[in-house]
Amino acid sequence: MKKALMGIAVFLIATTSVCFSQAKKESEPKTLSQVQDRALSGVEKEFVPAAEAMPDDKYDFAPSTGEFKGVRTFAQQVKHVAAVNFLVASTMLNEKPPIELGGENGPDAMKSKADIVKFLKDSFEYAHKAFAAANEKNSVEPIKSPFGEGHSTRLGLSTLIVAHCFDHYGQMAVYLRMNAIVPPASRQ
């Protein structure tokens, strides 16, 4: 009986200390880079499944009735977001994009859903690299804008990536629903 009580006491002490150490870790303040990267992960978890949800044969879909004249196709939406992710992330890293982008709309030759989704996933991976390189000091230092004249900051550009992705996610969600597909993030 004494051994059993001693075992229970040791177990309780061990689990209590683990719980307190976990609580302490969770209450430690996050860095700016960690906060921004979490936002990027959040949009990535909605955007990539939406890109994957559209069937191959519907990737060239663009609404044609109503006020949709001249809008991007679903594929063009995805390629555009991926290209801008690469462009902005390379600016944050102060390096040339790791692949030829073909401008803000992505490579013209890239047509298949598989290639476009890979391009998208690679762009998020590269953006995570850029977000991880940001720190408290360099996040607000002026850097040249990837869009021409003027300057921005890594903080501003990381915020831009997240907002830009959500902007196009909203458009893609409409395209999915117009094709009787419930966006994965909206499913039960």
C-alpha cells in the first residue's frame, strides 16, 4: 500500500510539473516572425485545399455572366497568388526569386493543375522561409518595394502576402461554389 501511494505521489508530481512547464511555454511571448508565420499558415491551410478542390477540367473556369468580364480564371488566380508570394518573399530575403516567375501572373507555360498546385505549395514554403528570416530589428527596416518605386518593410510585406492570399481565396471560393463545390474550409 505504501509503495502504491508513493507511486501515485511520484506520478502526480511528474504530471503536475509537465503541465506547469507546458503552461509556461504557451504563455511565453511569441516573436513577430512567429506571429506573422502563424497567420501565413492559417491562410495556407485554407488556400491550398481550395486550389486542390477544383477539378482539373474546371481549372480554366472563369465566370462569364454578370459583372465578371475579363476576370482571371481559377488557374490564373492560383498562379497569380503563387507568383506574388515568390516575388514578395524574395524581396523580404533580399534575393532573386528561386524560379522564373513570368511576372505577377506566373509562368505562361504552366497549365496543368498538378504543376500549378506544386507552384503554389512551393511559394508558401518559400514564404515561410522569408517570414522566419524576419526579426525584431529587420522587420521595420526600409526595403525596396517589389512593385516598383518606393519602399516597404518586411512586416508590411508579410502582412501583404497574408491579405493578398485571403483576397484571392474569396474569389476562388465564389468560383468553387459556382461549380457546386463547397470550399474545404466551409465543409462540416
